[in-house]
Amino acid sequence: MRAGATVAGGKDTPAAPAPPERITVALIPKAAGDLKKLLDRTGLSKTDITNRAITLYEFIEAQISAGKAVIISDPETGETQVVRFL
């Protein structure tokens, strides 16, 4: 039943949340090391880090596809760098 669908009695019922999608990933050694650093530094779970990484990559890729630049700025020095993804 769709969100907001009316059932007998005239009440709206919310849609059930979609089950999480599960994936299995084989990490290259560099990515595995980076994941370990993130786990130690942030205290987040592997699932949280993976979800954030995918969401961040989607955002950055969409910006680059729209012709925008991704720029890193150091507030202490005022130095900026354009980030390029290969």
C-alpha cells in the first residue's frame, strides 16, 4: 500500500520503510587502511562510514558533472586547492 493510501475506515497509513540494501565489498589494501583510520578517528561503524562515503561521492560527482569545481580551503593560511578526481 502506498504512503497516504486510504484503508477501510478512512485512515491514512504510512508506508513501511524499505529494508536496507546489503552489499559485500572487497577492499584494496589502501582503502582497508583508510577505513581503519576512519574507524579509529571517528568511532563510527563500518556501515556508517560506508553510507557517508557513498552519499559524499554522489554529491561530489553530481557537482563535477554539473561543471562545478570542488575546492579545499585552509582557513589558517587562506590557501585554496581545486580537487580533481581521476
